[in-house]
Amino acid sequence: MRWWDDYGLYVIVVIFTALLTADVVIDLGLTDPITHNPKFETHKVRFSEVKPVFENRCKSCHYQPHWDWTKYETAYPKRHTIKTRVWVLRNMPAGGKITEDERKLIRDWVNDGGLQ
């Protein structure tokens, strides 16, 4: 009697399940395809990462004392409005000169809780 007569189907099912599970995890985008780290464990965006975007894209208009988006104390309370204008409505900055990555960074900062 050969080993695969008793265990062959079991081995095939285990291998097929493992391959299917790995494929589903990657297809759903739950892991980074390069590092294979779970995406839900990635770092959270902090204000120090968003501040250069505000300085380069927003400061020319939003630089009065009550509108200075380069200061955390000013930007944090307005974070949801900023996200709506930059990410959802896409009508800010007024000149439209902002990259998609910069828009995503602002979105992620707000979604991550507006960390300082």
C-alpha cells in the first residue's frame, strides 16, 4: 500500500487550501505585496508628515493667525473640513496644484485620528 492512497487526498486539500488562502489575502490587499506585512499594522500618519504639504500647497492662502494650517493647533480642529475639501470635493487647494499622494496623505492623517 502506498502512502498517497491513505493521505493523498488529505495532502491535496491542505495544499489547495493553503494556496487559496494566500491568494485571497493578497488579492484583498490585506498584505503589502513587497514586504508581506499586514497593512493594518502600518504606521499612522502624523502631523509632521502633513505639515510640509500644508506649507507647500496651502500656506499661500491659509496663513492668517486663525487659518495657519502649518500649526497643529489650527489644523487639528478643522481636519475633517480639510479632508472634505482636499479629498472628497477636490476643490482645494484653489490652484489645484497638489499631487494625488499628497491628497492621500492628508486623508490618511485625518483617518488615523489627526495625530500630532
